[in-house]
Amino acid sequence: MAPGTGDNMGAALGLGIQPGDVVISLGTSGTAFALSDHCAADPTGAVAGFADATGRFLPLVCTLDAARVLSSTARMLGIALDDLGPLAREAGPGAGGLVLLPYLGGERTPNLPEAAGSLMGMRKANMHPPNFARAAVEGMLCNMADALDRLRAQDVSARRVLIIGGAAKAPVVGEIAAEILGTPVTVPQPEEYVALGAARQAAWALAGTPEPPHWPLAAARELPAPADDSPGRRIRGAYADARGMVYG
């Protein structure tokens, strides 16, 4: 008899993450989570103290707005979603000064349920589709970088970040993530990691071994931390300034 598990917990087991790994899952909503030997105790409620699928804990931060930021931007620009990444690559870091606060459906983290998306820093010189496309990717990832900071505040180590989910299929997302997060980024090949984790847990229950069975991992794209982290810091600084201007 197996104990069962949840979606993010199953993904963690399917990915075979270890302490020091943080997963950022970019589906319709976003999650950032990691393994821990200790239950999170965040008085703000931003970090949930879930159990994982192995008897340890899975501190987790959830946002409402992730991949749908990109799909909504593509729709507004009148392009296919697959064309958004190449378009964003035409813009430089910082999107020419455009900053998107990506709270398109309100937001859970930060706790802004009545918020709406805001595009800040618009000037005649930067109102071009590539900048808007890049601002959407940067805004989505800055929100997830804030989620990562909340995990770090709970003593979660983040030596490497794995990015999964629908939005991770666009190569530009991993590239900009390494820049903004300032950490090595791994983008595993798209798989059903929740289902793989459930299968691994079932095999573990059948085997009755102290540790989960070895599970082959899919190929992954490895992106090193940038040698110069100043562009990422500038992007996050502009994002924080814009959020503070609108929401205090």
C-alpha cells in the first residue's frame, strides 16, 4: 500500500531533485518548491509547509500568473505563442525600459487578489513588439524570482533551479531565467513528471527499500549562471520599483 502524493510532490520525485535544487513550474499558475528536512513556518503564509513524497517536506510558493502571461501577450501581439520567444530575443535585457507587472488574474503571491496587470515605463522609443514580448517573459520570471526569495528566507538552499511546465518549452524562458535568477538553470526535457513521480512511488512501495528506486532522468538543457549578474539585478530592481509605485 502506497501513501499517495500530490502534483508538485510527484513532480519532485519524478525529477529526482536533491537538497539544493529548487523547481520552478510554469504552468497556467506558477510554483516554486524544494526538498527540506524541516517544515516551513512562514508567518506571512506565502510559503506553504507541505509534506513531500518521501517523508520529508516540500516548502512551496504558489503564484496565479505564469504561462498565461505569455499566451495572453502573444494574443495581444497577434502572433502564435511559439513566435513569442524568438520575438523576445530581438529585445535586449530590460526590454528597453518596459516593465510588466504580470498580475493578469489578480495574484496570490504577492497577496494582491484584486490586482491587474500593468505595463510601466512606456516611451515612444520602446513601444515595439520585441520589447513587449521580452517584458512579458521578464515580468513572469521576476515574480517567480520573488517566490524563490521567499523560499530562501525559509533557509532553503538554491544552488540550482530546474524549470518545468508549459512555458519552459520556449528556450528563451530558460535563458532569461538564468539571467534574472543568477543561478545555474536546468531545463529538463518535457515529460509528465507528476505521473513519473507517482510511478516511482508505486515502484518504491512495491520494492520496500529504504530509498526510492533509481529512476533514469530525461535529457536536460543546462544553462550556467551568468558571469555578469548586473543585467539581472537591474531587471529585478526595475520590477521592484514598478511594483512599489503601483502597490506600495
